[in-house]
Amino acid sequence: MLTLTYLRERRDSVISSLAKRGLDVTGSVDRILELDASRRGIQKDLDDTLAESNVLSRKIGELMREGKREEAEGVKSATSGLKEKTGTLRDKMSSLENEVHELLSHLPNTPSDMVVAGKSAEDNEEVGSWGEKPDLGDHNKPHWDIAKEKDLIDFELGSKVTGAGFPFYKGKGAKLQRGLIRFFLDYADDAGYTEYIPPLMINAESGFGTGQLPDKEGQMYHMPVDDLYMIPTAEVPLTNIYRDTMVNASDFPIKLCGYTPCFRREAGSYGKDVRGLNRLHQFDKVEIVQIQHPDKSAETLDSMVDHVKGLLEALELPYRILRLCAGDMGFTAAMTYDFEVWSAAQERWLEVSSVSNFETFQSNRLKCRFKGADGKNQLVHTLNGSALALPRIVAALLENHQDADGVKMPKALVPYVGFDRI
RNA sequence: GGAGGUGUGGCAGAGUGGUCGAAUGCACCGGUCUUGAAAACCGACGUACCUCACGGUACCGGGGGUUCGAAUCCCUCCACCUCCGCCA
């Protein structure tokens, strides 16, 4: 969430910045500023009225102490009008505040200067790539066929027990999942991230803190009985650790990671692209999160990008890196790099990681601050990235590394899975 | 699930209707002293909003209520602790 101060001071640049996302927010920005202005007027009134009645109250206290009951009663009667006035002003204040907050919480983050304008994936910039697309020749089965032949993943069984998009992993398929998770976590551990095993359900405050609510309400599984949401990513519980906290400037950077299953309703995505492991309702992911000083977050984002590069190269998967255009970025991000691996049999790129800097957008919602050099409290920067999401990695591993009689495991993975071929 | 208790500033911990935004101790910050440090002493020391400023207002787990006035009384929700029951 943008801060009101920022919006007040930088109205024009907010509008032009969000125009890069293809949004015209002039109306709602001006509405916010207008409501805020009248809120301030009301507050002045309210504060004055309260000050007035505080004076009278103090006076009554004095008179009572001096035993002048009758005089006190006289002053009391003078307060009734004030009381009524504060009541109505208070109501006005809070309804204005709510309205401002509502509008403000629906404004997406402003893209960084480096981010280009654009509406869709078409406009994303490719900023790096690695590896060669393998030539599969005759051995070019899509991963769902390999998974079936080798009995690694059972999609139909998942449909029976739960529903589409909830597969069972089995035998070497399950071991591959476990090995990948452990490989990713060890790699993050080596990079100085502290591992957490967070709750898989979160409350609405946490959903708001990282920006899933209200923007992505319909994309999360919700348990109405207890009003809890299944996490769509470990980002939510991990980042919310720091909700309502003051962090010590000397603790920067704070680095956390965690493996969790992730749950997404994926409402609205039907048809193609959902075959096999391409899009699931439940999938496994290791997430890395950093809390950083505002001056350092840009370089931190780069270091997180390098982290993901290292993982993909160890897995011997050709990838490309995209800097998302403004319109393709998530609601909360100021800058995002997506990693896509080449899926050799499907002959398409699959997104396997998204690394973002949210700057102060989340920390403002989270109320996560530190004491700056000038002694004033300021908002931290938050960042996170997938390192990595499993299903599409598995898809690419199976497809890219297949040969005449199976699938060869990349060297780095062999100690983790305990076999070198499937 | 049943019974009871607790929730105050970074931490500890006073405060049961008016002079309490809140004693005291610790931590932190600035200064004196010192070659330097420690100790000692002095000072500053919560957050947010409004105001050019002086200053004002709100906040003692969250929300609501009583009252001229609430950290203090009442209701409710939440969290934690203790005991009992149940269960992995």
C-alpha cells in the first residue's frame, strides 16, 4: 500500500507511474486526496472540541475536590453539547478514514523506474538466459507421458481423492520431490537464509499484510468456519513474521526461507496450459524472503536473482530471465524478475520462479519499520523469490533429460534423490 | 470442552475513576570525567495524526459501553498462563 504522505507529495508521479501498468488512477487518487483533505478538516474540529471538553472535565475535577458540588454540576451541563458534537465528528472521521483506506488499499504498487510500460507478457524484457535447448530427437515425450510410464505421478488418483490439480506423487516421483526440496533448502541455508516451517493457514490480517487481500481474495482457499486461508505461497506466513515489528537496523539483511505446499484456486484459468504439472491447485515450493534497508534492496534483488540462477544451472535446465513490464507485474511488486525454463517436449517456456522487490508496499501494510540514521522510524523494504517452485521444474527435468530408456538425473541432484536415472 | 488467572512504553514492572502518556529499574542515545574503556554523574528517551509554529488530539491486547472525565468500572472478542477433561 502506498503511504498517504507519498501520495500527497507525489500525486503526478504516482499517476504517471501507474499509467505504465495501463491504469488511469487519476480519479481514485484525486478522490483519496479530496477525502483526506476533508478528513484533516474534521480532525481539526474534533481535536479542538475534545480539547475544550478536556478543559471542562479538568475543571469539574478541581471543583469536586474543593467540594463545590453545585458549581461542578453547572459545568457538567455545559459539556452535553460538546459530547454530542464529538460523537458526530468522530463518526464522520472514521467513515472518511475507512473510505480513504479502502481506496488506498486497492491501488497497486508503483513500478520502479527501470520497469518498462506494458500491458501483458508480450512487453516483458528478456534480460538474460543460460544453456542450450536440448535436441530431443525421437525421445520427445511430454512429462505427463513419462510420469505415467515410470509411475511417478498419478493425476487421476488425485482427481478421485480430491479433485483435478491435486496429484499424487509416487515412488521415485515422490523421492524426486523430497530430494528437490532438500536440495533447495540446503542451497538457501548455505546462502545464509534461516529456515522456517510456517503454518499453512493464515488469518485475514496476514493476507492483508502481504497484499493478497483484498486483491486476490478469490484465488485463495478460504475456511469460513474459522475464517482462515490456505497459503498461496510461503511468502505470506514468512513475511508476516515481521508484521507490527520494529527491526533493528543492525539486523539487515534479514534472510528467511521455507518449504511449504502452496494452495491456489486458479479460478479463471481453464483450458490449455493446465495439462500435467503445468498448473496445479497444490504444489510444493521453497521460498526465500529478505527484509532489507531501503538503500540496499536493489542489490539484494540482484543477489536473489543470482541465487535462482545458481539453482537452475545446477539442475542443468536452460532458462531465460524476464524483467516484467509494469502491466504483467503483481499488484504488490515494484520490480519483478521471472525465470522461465525451457520445456523441451512441450516446446515452451515455463515460469518457475518470480523474484520481486516490494519496496515499502508490503511494509506499510505490515507496519514493519526500523529506526533510520536520523532517528526517525521508516519502512523497511521486503523482497522475496521462489527458489524454486517444484512442479514445472519436475516437468522440465523429465522432458529435457530424457533419453532412449528413461531420464537422467543432473549430477547435483543424485545425492539428494539417491538414484541417477529414472 | 470446563474452572481460574494475566495482558501497561524496547524489556522488566508500579499504577483500581480526575493533577497518568503513565512511577521505578534496565537497555538505548547525547554529554561530563578518562590516553581509551568501564564505573559514576548529568541530560534526553513511545507511536500516530493535525498545525508553518506554539501547541493540540488519540493510543495502557482488539472492539463496544457507563461517566463531565476510564489504564482503572461493565460487556464482548483475541492471545498467553495454571488446573481438570479429551485426543494425537
